[in-house]
Amino acid sequence: MERLEVQNASKTFGTAKVLDSVDLQLAPGEIHALIGQNGSGKSTLIKLLSGFHPADPGARFLVNGTPLGLPVRVQALKTLGLSFVHQDLGLVDSASVLDNVRIGQFKVRRLSRRIRRSAERDAVIATFGRLGVSIDPDAPVARLSAGQRAVVAIARALQTHTPGQGCIVFDEATQALPRRILQEFWAILHDLANDGTSVLLVSHRLEEVVGHAGKVTVLRDGKVAGAGLPVTGITETELTRLMLGRDVTLRPRTARAAAPGHDVLVATGLSSPRLNGLDLRLRSGEVTGITGPADSGYEDVPYLLAAARPGARGVVEVGGQAHDLASSEPAAMIRAGVALVPQDRAKDGLALGLTALENVTIPRVPGRASWYRLSSRWQREEFSRVAAEFGITPRLPDLPASAFSGGNQQRLMLGKWLAGKPAVLVAHEPTQAVDVGARADLLHALRALADSGAAVLIASAEADELATICDRVIIVGLGRQRAELTGELTAEEILARSYAGETSEEVV
């Protein structure tokens, strides 16, 4: 008997059918990967399973042969043993780590009906111990790093799960995990599978699929392009071809023949709690990468340059005008021509309640609106141009941004700023949670922006991408610049220089 079975799952938004008659089967103790291009329907299928969206008529979901009533109810998921780690993690920022992990699982004293906080703390600490991390249960989730937030969401799924039973669904749950925690994560997943738990893994990282899954199902344009394929012997190239229906090749770049242009941005003394006095120059026509071990401080650089970190120190000079970060605001940097593409698109990059059209055009509204009205004609023209250039689907300008897949939200966010042709674009993990085809398109767009004369900075832990697109890469360690790599770049050298001689323990 299958542990989880999906039959004839379809979903229609307006006139767009984003999921079309999808079937999926998971056996007990199986790690089953679900992959596909952004907009292929992966996250929509997960949202149908979790009850976030109702499925179109005709769908059936079964757990251990028992039908899951439609629409799906949260209590039914718990009863049948389905737990989820969603792409946006679903955490409550205003609550503590403990409350986020144990929500819905609190145990109370029989007589007083009060929560036993000490026992709850012990349960949370024990779960973090399984993951090999230490996070203060009383810390507010809003103050955690991206890696810590991912660990909290994973810990919550483990808390609500009975070992050896049910199914855990991970929707892009590994994208924010540091390297050391990733090793613990995979060890736990394999332990769960060995005990009989089923795992459905949604991932854009094909190396994860090939390295850890037993079977893989591929979606393309809302339909199944490959059902329950054994992973043994399959290559990432073959999976890419199934996902896209075509071949995509990203070749490592070689040193540019043309010299970089003039200084567009000069930063001195960039400082934050993790960064200590970094100096930086960004030049026209050049893509600069910055990386290092997790929490080394490189992650703060895009936000410092955009004056988006309270309490930051340093001076950023753009276009001949100096901005003291102790008093500057993001609006001033935007006016100076600095555009920021943040890592957390849901929290910092998009207004998910607004339409796709409003999100794409909002940076240019102040310059186009008169005191008495705002014409929407230019907005619709700009959205159409951005949607065509970045392959945004569905091309429905009045659809809320929240209804788009994660990858298409990423395209919306990048297109929003590139449409304004900024003098400087600074980005933190600009291709996170996007498929290989979208990744190639986004990297090409960043390269094209630099070739047009802008200065581009990419902060990323993805050494392969940095080697593909960057003209030079700055390595940060312990809050300071450790090295600068130029010429012909390779992922191996970037990783080696990032982690060579690191004396502090990597944390999440």
C-alpha cells in the first residue's frame, strides 16, 4: 500500500490552469523528489495537499489508503501523519522560537491546565540537538538569521511527526541552510526514511535529488513529464531536459578582454555586528561577487550599501555624493541609483498583497504620478515588457503577487528594479529557489545590466554561480576581506579560499 497517493490533482486560477491531472505515489520509507521549472506546479501541488488551496473537482488524496477529505483540514493532516516545511517557512516573527516550534503541540498540567514551559523547552532543545544546532528557545524569531529560521521550521515538522509513520513534505526547505547544518539535515532525512517515514522533497538543487532521493517525479507546465523515475543512474543533465524540454548549459566564464570602467560606488568602513570595517569599490561594466563562510559578514554588504541596516556604520559614495550610513535611509540610496534585491522576497522584496503590476512598477510611481491622478497605461506596458523579458508566468498583471510561484516571485522582484536601469544593483542570493532555466535567465539579465554600464554586486554562497557570472570575487572571513579573486574563476578556488584558515566555528 502506498503511504501517500495523489490522483488527478488539478488547480485553476481564473483562466490559467497551473496544475493538470497530476498523479503521484510515495511508498513507505521512500525519499521522493518533486522537481520542475518555476511555474510548473510544484508548490501549487503542495498547497493543495496542505489545504492552503482547494483542488479542482475530481482530485483524490490518500494516506495509507485512507482518503483525505476535501477541502483538506489541518486536524486531518495531523491525524494521518502529514507534516510540512513550506518554502516561506510559515513562522510567526513576533513569537519566540519555542512557541513557533511547539505550536499545536503544547502539553498542559492536568489540574491547572497551564503549559509546562520547562518541559516544552526541553523538547525544543532535544529536537535542535538532533539537528546538531543550538538556538535559544526564548529568542524572538524576528531576530534569527535565514539559516536559523529554516532550522526552526524543520524542527517544528519533526516535533509534530511520529517516527516510522506518515510523511514529511519539504518544500525548498534546504535553500537557507548553511553547509554544516545541511549535512545534519540529510542524515536525519535518511534516518527517517530508514525507520519507515516517507519524505516528499521539493528542490531546485538537482545535486540534492541525485545524491539523496530514491525516486523523482518531474512536472512541466503543470503536467507530469516523468513519474516516479528511479534516481539511480540518472544525471542532472537528463533531469534538466525533462524539466525544461530543452538543454541548458552554463559555462564558466573566462577573464574579460575589456577593462572595467570607472568607480560608480565607493564604500569605506562598512561595519555591522558581523562586519568590521570593509572597504569596497564597484565599477561600471563589472559584476563583483562577495562570499565567505556563513555569518562571516558578507551577507550584510548588500543591505549596508542600500542603507537598509539600522545601526550600520560607514560611508557610501555614489555619483560623487557621500552618504553616512549612520543617518542615511533606503529612500536616499534609491534616489542615488542604488537598487537592492534582498534575500527574503516575501518579507523585504515584494508586497505580496499587491498585484504583480503594482509590484513591478512601484519604484517608478513617484516620478510618473501627478497630484491628481496616476495613469495605469504605462504600468501595463512596463509589466508586459518585464513579463516577456523575464518569462513571468502567468502573465496576469492584476493577479496578486502571492499567487505566483516562488521562482516567478523572484523574477518579479528582479524585474522591478532592472526595469528602472539602476546605476548600481546589489543582490543577496538573487537566484535562490529558482530552477536551472530561470537561473540562467536571471544571471544573463544581471550580466546584461553590467554590460550596459551599471555596477552589479552579488552576495552569494553559490560558488558555481559566482564563477559563472562574476569578473572578480571578494572573500570575507571573520568580518574582514580575506582575498580577492580575478581572472578565470572556478567554483573550486572560490570555495577553497572561502574556507581555508577559517578558525571560527560555522553557525546558523
